[in-house]
Amino acid sequence: MALEAEALSMWHFGGSVLHGLLQTREYAWELLAAGGIVGDELEQQVDARMGRQNVLNEEGAPPFRAILSEAALRNSLQNRHQWRRQLEHLAAMSERPSVTLYVLPFGAGLHGLMDTAVTFLRLPDARTVAYVETAVSGELIEDANGVEDLQRRYDAIRDAALSPAASRTFILRMLEEAPCEPSTSAL
């Protein structure tokens, strides 16, 4: 989190989960609870995740680019209204000048980061580091060769993803398909 706060730019790919900077409170809560976190620790973790999002809310926010796997967009929250709110949040985030979202559709095929979530951080000292994460652990990669290998894999995925405009359309189409509150107006 400290490196994220000082990053000059960030880019991310995650297979089946949305990046913490893109999550609503409800999404973070359900995801962290599914990982076995409970009670006060769960509340603290959700608060910390929401606090991290301030980096994108500040003036002069660093550029943030995220490739969202279609799987992450199809794995909805249990509460359909909270899921709709998450999709609305993604649509709003895609309008921010510092945020670029890509969707990697199911038909894009197998790729070099199938079971790996990775976030790249370009730091003020001109280094780029990569944080690689699984469901049970994470590792900071600082070695230039390791980072370069991950960047090549990321670039190949970005090349297979929908453009930012087509990705926004994809998200909006999913939002149209998401259940909404029933109308209470009289006919």
C-alpha cells in the first residue's frame, strides 16, 4: 500500500477479481469475507481498502490502467442490487481522465497470466515493480528481468482486450442486463 500511494502510474490485470481501487465497499466486504476474514478484522480490512482508493480521488491522481477479465465481470455479488452498484461504479470510474479500463472477453483465449493477478507500479526513482498476487499470498517483484517478463505478458493481454471505448460499452451493456429496483410508479 505504501508503494501504491507514491506510484507515478499503475497498471493491473486480475483474472477473476476486480482490483481493490475499483471495488465498492460491498464488493470488498463480500470478497474479503469469502476469504475467511471476519469480525473487526473484516471491518478494518474493508476500511483500509476503501482508504486506498483516495489515491485515485485526489487532484493529479496517477494514471491507473486495469484490464478486467470478463470473468471478474460475470462473478456477481450475491446481492443483485449491490452488484448493480458495483457495475455503476465501474462505469463511473471509466469516465475519469486518469483511469483506463479494458475488458478481456472470454473469447480472447489462454494467456500468460491465467492464474496470476499483477499490479505494476512506476515509482518516483524511475523503477517499475510488480506485485503478484494469488488467493493466499502476494510477492513484490523488483528484479528488472522478472518485471520485464510480466510486462510482456501484460502487454499481450492488453493487445487481446477490447479498446477502452468498447470496454465501457461492454460494462454499460452488463449494467443494462443487471437487475434493478422494481418500478413503484402507477401505470
